[in-house]
Amino acid sequence: MSGTASPKGRLGYLDPLRGILALCVAVYHLSVWYDLTQSGSGQNMALAKLGNYGVSAFFVLSGFLLFRTASWQRIQGEGVWRFWFRRFLRLAPVFYLACALNVAFHLGMGPDPTWRFILENLTLTFGAFHPNHALVTGGWYVGLVSLLYFAYPALAWLREKGGLWFLVTLAVGLWLWSLPSTLHGVMEQPRWNQFHTYVMAPNQLFLLAWGGLLAGLHARTDERLDPKLALLIALPLLWLLLRPTPQFFDHLAALTGWLRYRYLLIIAVLVALAAFTRDGAPGWFGKALTRLGAWSYGLYLLHPFTMKLVAPHLQGRMGFALSLGLAVLAAAAVHRWIEEPAGRLAKG
């Protein structure tokens, strides 16, 4: 299989993985907002790592899928503008809905909606200025992925010319760019600015390139793992990620320093395991996770809104459960009524 060939059918277990990741992010945020765990406890630390590194895994997965499915030949065939239009339709409709709800109901998810910020969000260019200019909680991910989509035609051409060595160079180069921020730049900031620094492009874009490198490796071989073997490999890696040491009380402490890179390597390997695993006949649980994977984008963006709806009336575990359930239902609805029609328009 050539380095630029497009895969046929599904890519391993990435669809169920996407559902698991979205659920991890939603559960983490809701557990914090409903104050369900004690800071520094094993459960609190595990949820913090699952939620935050779940977002990191989304970056790796997004880079993998784009580099694996969109060759330079394909972009040439459809045209760069058509490529950008299709990617715009993938991100914009649900993101616009979330931003509109935030602005219309004054929910305070992000900065004050000045005309500058509204324009940046409408054009999906805010990632180039500051990812936290997003007018919705979690929107910083959208801003950074938009940068990848904008730059990707040039990256696809460079990959065509440079092959796997270009992907290696890109992954290593962007990782080196992240070192100052990860090792000391975030925690040296005033408390109010630490998360704003964490989400900046130098600290995140290398994850998209890591996904691209995995895609290059995936395209070079047809060898795939047995699902049972992949699970046996994944379980000890999950333990290394979730074990309750070292203890931390500030969640950003687990997202900085060399510890972050250790966890990110685990995340990258877990994404690789899902991608390099041979498809099997999915049972009801696998089908449910695959369906949740299709709803993952809506679940990621909409669970803060269900919390805002439920929290004034119900707290604790009941509020958490109702918020999560409503978020899944909302994600299913926007997938059916927004994402699927947008997908058909993109293919038209």
C-alpha cells in the first residue's frame, strides 16, 4: 500500500474510541462542575487525566484521520476550495449553534462577545489569534483544528514530496516547539493565565502531527492486530495513565512538565492500537460506542449547556446523571438534524 493511498472502509476501532473520548471529556467536566470528587483523590485524578488527555487524544485522532484519508491526489482532484468547504461544513454548523446559544442566553462561556470575537468565530480564525477567543466552552479545540484544515493542502503536497520523512520531521519539529511551554511556560504564568497559555498553538499542534505520523505508518503496512491482543496491550497502558501517582491537586500540574509527554506517549499508543486493530464483528456494546462516536462532536460541545440547564434545579449525582443523559440526547439530535445534512451537502 502506498504512502498516499486512501483506506477502504472503517479504520480499526477509531469510531468507538471517539465515542469513549467524548464521554470521558463530558464526564470529567460534569464531575468537576457538580463537585463529585475530592481534590487529590484517586478518582479525581483519574477523571482529570481521562478528560484532559481525552482532548489530547482527539487531536492525535484528528491528525491521523486527515492525513490518512486526504491525499494530495484527492485534494488536486476536488480542488483546494472544495476541500476547505467540506472541512468547514464538518466543523462550523454545530460550533455556530453552540456559540449562538451562548451569546443569546448570556451564559458566559468564553470572552465577552465583541464584534471582533464574533468575526473570529464566524470565520473560524480565532485559533490563529488565541484559541480561547472561542465563544463556547471547549471551542479552543475547534480553533486549532481549523488551523490544520487551512494548512493541510500545503502539508499534503509536502508529504507527497517528502514521504514519511516529512511526517517525522513535522512531528519532531512541532514537538520541539512545545517544549518551552510545556516544561515551564504554563506554570510560570499567573494563575488566571495558565490555562490560556496551555491551549496555545505551540503547546498543542504537535499532537496533530503525531497523528499524521501514525497515519503515515498505518498506510505503509496492511498488518493489523487481533482485537484481543490489542486489548491486552491497552490495559497496562491505561493503568500507567490512571494510577494515582504522582498525586496532584491542581489539574494543570498533570498537564505540564515531562509528565505530560509521558502521558501523551501513552495516549498516542492507545490511538495507534485502535487504528492498527483488525475490524471484528461488533456486538451491541461496540455498536453503541460506534454510534456514540458519530455523536462525539455534539457531545463535546453541548454538555456544558445541559449542565447550565440542569444545575440551577438539581445538584449532586442526580444533576450529573441528568446533564450527561441530556447531553447524549442533544448530541444525537444535532447529528441527525445538522451534521448529517451538512455531510450530504459536503458530498454533493
